[in-house]
Amino acid sequence: MTFRRYWTGQTASALGDQVSLFVIPLVAVVVVHADAAQMGYLMAALWLPHLLFGLHAGVWADRRAHRRRVMIAADLGRLILIASIPLTYLCGGLTLVQLYLVTFAAGTLAVLFDVSNAALFPALVSPQRYIAGNSLLGSSRAMSAISGPSIGGLLVQVLSAPFALLADAVSFAVSAFTLSRIAPTEPPAQQAVRGQLAEGGRFIARSPIMRAALAATAIVNFFTLMVAAEFMLYAINTLHLEPGVLGMVLGAGAVGGLLGAFTAGPLARKIGVGPTFLVGCIAFPAPMLLIPAAHGSDPVVLGLLTAAEFGSGVGVMWLDIAASSTFTAITPNPLRSRVFGAYRTINYGVRPLGSLAGGALATTIGLRPTLWAAVIGALTAFLCLLPSPIPRLRELPVSPANPVNDGAHQQI
């Protein structure tokens, strides 16, 4: 019951996030008339907090005895921030500067929420159920990606773009409420000691599994964000797809993500957790080769892009679920938030860099050559895993610092 309440809140929050990812850029274009450069700054504001605050947030969260309360406060803070957009619009004062500030502040609270959640999840789920728990959460994210833009589009038609954001505000209220209804036994707070800020990074550097995983996922993120930055422009200007058709193509990726979430557990049991991670590193970017290869008649182009999005959706879930389950198992309880913060600082910090690199390269050599280069670059990520223990990892590793006590966890 405890995990189900937690999962319900995370599902509601994920759905609201997908609505906002669709609606906030629409508000920027339609209401405040942002140009292309300003849209780039808006997306940078979303990811910058991970680069700027990830390390410090992890240390700060590990010093808190009640991380669940931090998560509730982060939810309520984001509720207020998102709700301020329709309120300001109603008063006639909505500006692009406010959208920048709200996006950046909400992203900062998301960092605090996520590093605290890294310590809360293993308090709710036994180690034997990490993959099952992450698969359920992955399914929620995939379903949200399928339905979020559609719900957002419907709400925009009914309520107008700014007021559609009320759905995201409500989702944060649901998340905060469900978190308030659980009381897991959280890891104790850590005392402040010298060098604590770098402790998460040192753990990653000393662990051959974490070190190889970070190198692989950072490479994948950098190059796939190059693809993501140019995909919309390529699909509309080069392939001449209609926006409605393009929405259907992107929805195929979410359907693939749902399939990947459902199959990650069985695949890990069949071939092992580490090989699933390795396969995900290849299966995520490999279908993207179909994107720059797309040409010919409209049905052929549409089929290639749909297959690319669907296949990548499957692969990214295999990668994400195997990776997150392994990290949860291997990281000592006292270091969880710091390790998670250090990992995300690099892993998410490369995303805006990849987006900027994609734009610069496309300006120089064109869209299609940039997409070819980016996908080929992403496909090199798996090479970082080969010398590590990951390809030989059949079961989830167990950290000696984490005592196993099944009775203290909630079953899924």
C-alpha cells in the first residue's frame, strides 16, 4: 500500500510534467511571441539547475533526516510557480522573463526532489524488487509521455495555453498529498564533515561500475540531445511533415517506452542486469540511424521516423531501468543523495551542451550530416562499458554498507 501511494503520486507528477513540457513552450511562442534564440534559452533554463546545483543538492539532502518532507516542499513550491503563470496571464502581466524564472526555479526544485527521492526509493522497496519498482515507475513515465501532450493539447483548446498549466499544478498537489500519506523509515541524516561535497564524486571515481556507466550515459545524453535539438526543424523543414503527423511520430516513442518498461525486467532475468544495460546503450541510439536515412515518399518517411522513435523508446527504458536499479543497489545508504547529485551533475549537465553543439554543427554542415554524426557518436557509448564489470553482471550487486532487511520494506 505504501509503495502504491508513492507510485500514484509519481505517476500524477510525471503526467503533469509532460503537460508542461508541451504547454510552456507553446505559451512562449503564442502568448509572449518568443523567437528561436529565446526558445533555446528557455530550454537551457530547464537543464541548468542540474549542472549548477546537483552536487550541492546531494550533500544538502544527505544532511536532512526527513527527505520526504523536502520532496513535499519541492512539490508545493513547484505548484506555486506553475500556478503563477496563468494567474499573471489573467492579470495581463505575463512576460518571457517570468517564464525563464519559473522554468529555472522549478528545475531547481526538481533537483532537490530527485536527489531526495534517490534515498527514499530504497526505503520503500526491497533490493529484490528494485527492477520491478523501477519498471513500474518507467511505465508511468512512458504512459505520461503518450497521454501528456494529447491532454495538454485538449486543455489548450478548452482553456487556452496558460490555463492548461493548471493540470501540472494539480499534479504536484497530488504528489505532495500521497507523499504525506506514507511514513517509510528513511536513512539517518549525515553529519557535515570536511570534503563531503566531493564524496559522491569520489565514490563514482572509485567504482568501476559507476565510472563506466557515467561515461556511457553522458556520451549517450550529449549526442542524443544533438539529435533532439535539430529533429523538429529537420522533420518540418527538410521532410515537410505536418505538426499533427509529427505528434503521432513522437507518440510512437512513448509507446516504445511503455513496451521497454514492461520488458526490462524479463530481459534482465534472461540475460542479466549488466547485459541489459549494455544492450540498452546500443538499442537506444541505433534506431535513430533511420532519422537521417529518411527520404522518399511520405509513407516511407513516416514509417522510418516512427520506427526510429519506437525503437529508441524501447532501448532507453532498458537502459534507464537497468542503470537506475544497479545504482540503487550498489550505492551505500549514507551516500545516496550525494552520489545521485554528482552523477546527475555530469549526466544531465551535458544535455544543454549537446543541444548547443547540435545547433552550431547544423549551422556549419547542415541538418542531415549533423544527425548522422550525432547518432554515430551516440553509438560509441557502449564501448565505455566493455572493459568494466557491467557486461558480466548477472544479478544486482549488493553493497556491504546496505543491510538487507526485507521486513522493513514495502512490497510492490
